[in-house]
Amino acid sequence: MPKHDRRTFKLWEEGKAPAVVIELTSESTRHEDQGTKRAIYADLGVREYFLFDPLGQYLKPPLRGYRLVRDEYVPMTGEALHSDELGLELRVEDGRLRLFDPKGQTYLLTPDETLAELERLRGG
């Protein structure tokens, strides 16, 4: 299926599971994110599963990553978690989840940074 924007990922429309899932966890979802969802994603064959706690209240450390190895998730280690599937590192910078391109040695722009860059390019 060609790449396109989507609000939700519907497995029955896509025909396969995503390679990577990033969940923003909260007080109301943290147990499900670490239990039921994790098991479902493993069963579906999601190769990498990341959990991020944007408030830093429920996960210590606030970013966790898991890689599927023989049908079970194995925890990733380190402060920066490397995604083989994305070719990027997931990092927490100033309490925000950031994506870092190790090849280009640069962060992917956030939506706000993208808008600011567009304004700069327009001479604004």
C-alpha cells in the first residue's frame, strides 16, 4: 500500500501490522500499554514497540523500547534507543520525545520547528 497520512492504523485496511508502534502512556493507559497492548503487538509481529511517558510520572525512565525477538519483546537499553526499523534514535530532550538521525547527525524537526523554518525560508 502506498504511503499516506492516516489518523489511525486499521490492520484490516493496511493488510499487515506496522513495523513500529510508539505509545504515549498515561495514568489511565499505563497498565494496558505495558501488558495487554504489548502482548497484542507481539502477536501481530510489530517488530519494535516504544513507550513514552511525556509527564515522566509513570515510567522510569520515561522512554522504553522493546524489540521483537522470536515472538517476545526484549528491552532495549540506553538513554537513546536505536530503532532499526526507522533508522533513527528516539531520545528524550527537555522532557520531549525527539527523533535523531544518526547518519545526518541532526534531529528531525518538530511541527513547530518546521513552521519556523518555513517562515525563515519565506523571509518572515
